[in-house]
Amino acid sequence: MSEPLWIAVCHRDDVIPDGGACVFYEGIQIAVFRIAARDEWYAVQNRCPHWNEQVLWRGMTGERDGEPKVACPMHKRTFSLRTGAAFAGDTPDLLTFPVRVVADGRVFVGVPSAEVVARERTAATHAPCGRAE
Ligand code: FES
């Protein structure tokens, strides 16, 4: 896998402890999370794969067996922030993105290849899974 393109998305003080922020990049939305107690940062697709809603940045963060997680604010499906794995078996996993915070406090997200970005952009415009039409 090639090195991601690192983009500056915000300053660490722009994200409240244990909160999230939403970043737009090349037509996709990325949710960035700051886990204060662990001094860790995570980034995942903002689109919850349950109903295809762009809401994860507003989700509640926490831990499950030591694994940092986010709960979707819509129906509380939970996902690992580290791996993107869904904790409910019938929900697709999330894309994850590496995060770096540099000495001056700027937060960078590593965005993957153009193909991955295009795939997420396409998925965001398709009918959601698990939702009655
Ligand atoms: S839209 Fe996220 S859990 Fe339903």
C-alpha cells in the first residue's frame, strides 16, 4: 500500500475532548475523533453504513473491552475507531484513516488512494443498507 497523502484538517484545540469533527475531502466526509483520556486520535468515514447517514462525527465515543469506539447518534450501532470493525454483525465496517498530530498542534489525516476515495464517494450516493424504502 502506498503512503497516504497527508492533509491538514484542523488544530487539536478545534476538537473537544472525546468529541469529533467532520472534514470534507474530494467529495467525501471524514469524521475525526479525539480520545482525550488516551491522548489518541482516529479518523473514519463519516457515513454510517447502516442507513447511509453522514452523522458519525456526532457520535458518542467510548471503549469496549479496551477498544476505542464510536456509537452512531442515529441508532447506536457501534464501531471500532481503531479498525473500523462494526460491533453488530450485520453492519458493514468503516473505512479508517491514519491521523498525526504535530508539535504545533495541527492535525493531519492520511487519505488513501484516489480509488478508495472514489469508492466511498460512490457508496455515499447509493441506497443505504438495512433501510426500508
Ligand atoms: S444510521 Fe447509524 S446506526 Fe442507523
